[in-house]
Amino acid sequence: MSSKKNPNLRLVKSDTKPKGKQKQKEQKLRFGKGKRIAVLSVILCVFLAVLIGGYLYIMQNYTITTVYVDGNIHYTNEEIMAMVMDGAYGHNSLFLSLKYRDKEIKDIPFIETMDVSIEARDTVRITVYEKAVAGYVMYLGRYIYFDNEGIVVETSEEGTPGIPQVTGLTFDHVVLHEPLPVENPEVFQDILRITQLLDKYSLSVDKIYFDSAFQVTLIFGDVKVAMGASDDIDEKIMKLQYMLPELEGKSGTLDMKEYTEETKTTSFELD
């Protein structure tokens, strides 16, 4: 039995796989990709949850409720707190510990520096180191503050309570961080001594006046106290603490120029 080949029939080898296997492979690829996306989404959600949880924990457990402020005279506690605890996270102790780690606060008038220490999660201590100010003079409408060596430490358009005005000194210019060019620089040691004694006896003086011979007059409101030379100034101010309350409401001059611990000579003349 013989057969003849069909001259029109050609054998073609296919490079394609059966459709069923191709679909299975594509499905596996899609499943693997989807699985990776799902895993990444879960990881991202967990990360965000941890981040949000940590943020809420810090905000709830590190909120400052107690603040101690030490060493401030020129600024109130509230003003110091406003300078240090500024910004959106200024009342968070963890934020402040990072912000002020190994960092001092400077460039604030009348303040040399401030230190911030975290004593507990809800407690902060601010230590203020003020510039040593002995008094101020007026010059061209400005308050010129100087230290116990006569160095100009600050200038301002406003006065600061608690710092006495010194009058009678003559000078023709003022330079920040340089001494006031007065005739007798030793007067600043007298000013420091007087202010320390007044502070010791809780006496708040308005003005300290020096005449041309550097004789001292202290002014407390309407009462002038002629102290004379700086000799026996300790005994005079110690006695003054008992005499001033008796002169309250009066206007005049208390003469203590001749007062010594032995003589105890004083007189008061009404205006």
C-alpha cells in the first residue's frame, strides 16, 4: 500500500508554549508582585503606626509642667521662660534637651548666658547669668548701663527697675564694651560699694549723685541723703536703714556727712 505526500503540506515548528502554561506563569508573576506590594504596605503601616505612637507618647509624657528660674533680676520668670521655651515644641523637655545640648543662650540684653537643664521629664531648670550692672547714666536720651569697672555693658531706650541712676559724672562719648571716659575712674568702685551695701540692707535708691568733689548724695524719692565722702560709708548706710522709714512721706535733706560710729551726728532739713 503506497501513500503519496501532499506537496502543499508544510511542517512548521512553534516556539510558543501552550496557552495554558503561559497563563499560569503570568498568574504566578502577578501574584508574586502583589504579594511584595502587600508586604511593603504592611511594613509601611507598621512603621507609621510606631512613628505616630512614639510621637504621641513623647508629647504626652515629656510635657513640661514645672519650671525653675534662677539668677534673673532684670527679667521676670515669665520673660525668661518665653525666651527659652519658644516655638511649637518649646514645652517639651525632650525637644529642649536636644535644642540646648552643649549650647548656651547668648546675645540677650543684660544677660551673659543662660543654661537649660532637664531635671525630669516634666521639670526644667533655667539658670540665668546676668551681666554685672552697677548703675546707669543718661546720654543722648538713652540708658547707658555700666559694670563695677565702668565698662558699658548695655544701652537701651528703656529703663530697668532696680538699677540706680548715677548723676554728676561728666563724659563726652560712650562706646559699648569700653569704659565710660570719666575724670576719676575710681568712682566706679565707690558706686559698686554703695550699691552692694544698699542691697545688703534692702534699700532701693533712685539716684546716686556725685558732685564735682565726688561727694555722694543718695536720693530716695523726695528724700535726699547727703553722705559726703565715701569714708565711713558702711556705718552710714547701716544707720540709714533705720532712719529712712521715719522719713517716709516727708520731703527734705538728711545730712549724714559728719556721721561716724562715735559721733552719730545727723540732721534733717525739710524742703
